[in-house]
Amino acid sequence: MSDRDAVLFANEAFYAAFNGRDFAAMEMLWSRSMPISCIHPGGGPVFDREAVMAGWRSILGHVSSAQIQCHAPHVRMFGEHAVVVCFEEIAGNMLIASNVFMREDRAWRMVHHQAGPTAETPPRVALSDKGPIRFN
Amino acid sequence: MSDRDAVLFANEAFYAAFNGRDFAAMEMLWSRSMPISCIHPGGGPVFDREAVMAGWRSILGHVSSAQIQCHAPHVRMFGEHAVVVCFEEIAGNMLIASNVFMREDRAWRMVHHQAGPTAETPPRVALSDKGPIRFN
């Protein structure tokens, strides 16, 4: 698996952990050795593992919360570091997110997340006779 | 100057370029060798140097635009990479931003920026008889 695919996989695992209300998976996804930070939509900054995890524990404790669909993830690789920009569709609202990952041991771990509202929508996927073409 | 101070300096230079409507300085601030991306408040993702710079050229061309005051910048260092989280006060509105920097040659260059609305306000600075104390 290429680094780019491994980062995309980690990004998907983040949304799977959210949608599955899987706090253990969410905890595993985030770096343990690096200083982490998180900005939820409309919120302020949350710094460091204890506070970031307390936030996720609270959010994931609401089993009735909406699911997030991640659209059009776009990976920027910087060696041991990567930024994924993607759309988040949640309860009919569109958000845009920056997900920052670092390589830790042999895995890509999240070190920063910001999501906020966007007036834009993800690029459409068109069907042609050669199969799906993604415009981005 | 420590790496942390150099990153804070680059972060300040970003807001100085904005407030001075200084496109040349803005262009200099962003990486030339890395894949850059930018998410303006409420907007969609903008990828790669040409598009990101076209966006800044347009924004900085509006000389009457409001000034941004950067509050409470918080630097997270990851070796050759850094994330600065800070509040942006603009025309009475409060935003929160993630500014991602990479070391390029001997300078810290921006590779990603996202700003979006926040309902929170920066930590207050209190005056005591020992001078200012920053609560963050």
C-alpha cells in the first residue's frame, strides 16, 4: 500500500470510528506521542490528548448523532506528514475539514482536525462508458 | 531564534501580509516546492499554488477589506513541520484558523490554511502586579 493510500485509509478509519461510535478506534487513530489538537465545527481549539479524547468520548456517547459521509478526500503528502482536505456531509449540512496526519511507528496517526461550514459542495462524480470519472 | 519562534514569526507575517494588502509578501510566505491548499471561511478547498495565489490576489486587491487581528496563536511543532492554531478577529467576527507550515530551505513556509467561524473567544489576558498572564 502506498503512503498516500495508507493516509486515505487512516482518514476513512476516522469517519468509520465516528459513524460506529467507536471510541476505542477513535483513541487509536490519534497520535499518542505528538501534541494533538482539534477544532469541532463552530467550537474553539482543543489541545492535547486528554482534552481531545474527552471531547470525542462525549460526542461519540450520543448514539443518536448523525452519521458523517466523507466526500472527495484530497491528500497532500509531505514525507512523514500529510494533510487531507475533504468534505463532510452530516444531517444535510456540508462541512469542510482539514485532517493532519503524522507517521508514528508504522502507522499514520491524526495530530490535528478542523471542520467548519462550507457553502460549496463536493465535486460531482460523472458516469461515462469508461466508468466513474472523478472531477478533482 | 528557536524553531517555535520562527514559526510564530511566519504566522505573524501571514497576518501582516493580509493587513498590508501585500501580495508579494503573501506569495513569499507560501511554499513553492510543496503542494499547497487553502480554505477561506465558508468556501471550498483551493488546491495548488496557482489557484491559491489567484485567490489571495483577489482578496488582497480589495483595499477596503477589514483587518485581521490574530489572537492566542498556539504552535505545535513536529520537527520539519508545524501547525499553528489561532483566533482571527475580523470586522467584529471571530474565526478560528489552522495554519500549517513546513521548513523549506531555511525558512518556514505555509502549506495549508483553513479558517472558519467559532462561537468561542480567545483566552483573556489578565493584568497582575507581576505583569500580563496569559490563560492558555
